Amino acid sequence: MESPILRQEYTELRREVEGIKTSVEELRGDLMAALENMSKTIKSELSFVVDKLATQSAYIKQIAKRDVTSTEAQGSTFPISSEEDLMGVDLKILPENRHIYITKMKELLLQATLSKSIKSVLGEEIIMTHNIDGIVGKKRLKTYASFFPALRCQKI
């Protein structure tokens, strides 16, 4: 024998439990949607960070390459003392680093009169065996397609 009061309380409790279940399901759905949205946002931001990191990595590689070239141009490159060294420098001068070589050669050439300062760029052997056009039995500096324009501060 159930009392009508117990039955009513039982029915009310069932409604409350059903309401709570519905609320929990709605909250679960909202939470899942929020998590999915956050996941998309995080993926998007991560993609952005990866892209920026790749760009920075490329810049760092360029800077490192430029620094190596700059060090080469400022280090033992000058004066160029042999034809092998001249060929090596000619091969090292590229469009992306030629300004470094031009700057260093200008710096060396402006230290004194040309007849004296040229010896800071070209060693005695090169001076004695080469000239611009290769006349009078000497070798031609114009043969060096990257070095000679850089020496004259011209574009390749």
C-alpha cells in the first residue's frame, strides 16, 4: 500500500532526476562544443606558430650563411695571393653576398692611394701576372665574372 504522498514525492523526485539528467546532457553537449571549438582554435594557432617558426628558421639560416660569408670576406680572403685563391673568391661571390665583398674591398682600397691599397686586395703574384684586359702577356681579370665586377663595384 503506497501512500499518495509517497507516490507524489516519488514522481517529483523522478521529474527532478530527469531534469538533472537533461541539464547534465545539455552541459555535456555545451562542453563538447566548447572543447571542439578550443581544439580548432589551438590547431589554428599551432599552425600559425609553426609557420612563423619555419620563417624564423629560414631567416636564421640566411643570417648564419651571411655571417659565414662575411667572416670569409673579412678574414683570410684578402689579399688574394694566388690564382687558385682568385678562382675560389670568384666562386664564393654570389648575388646574395656580393655586397659583403664589395664593402670589404672598398674598405681596403680606401685606406691609401690605389697603387698602395690594391695590394690589400690582390697579392703581389696576382698583380704581376694579371691586368684588366689580359694584354702584354698577362692574364685577364675580366675572366673572373663575379670578382671583377665586385672589384669595380658593379652589378654582375
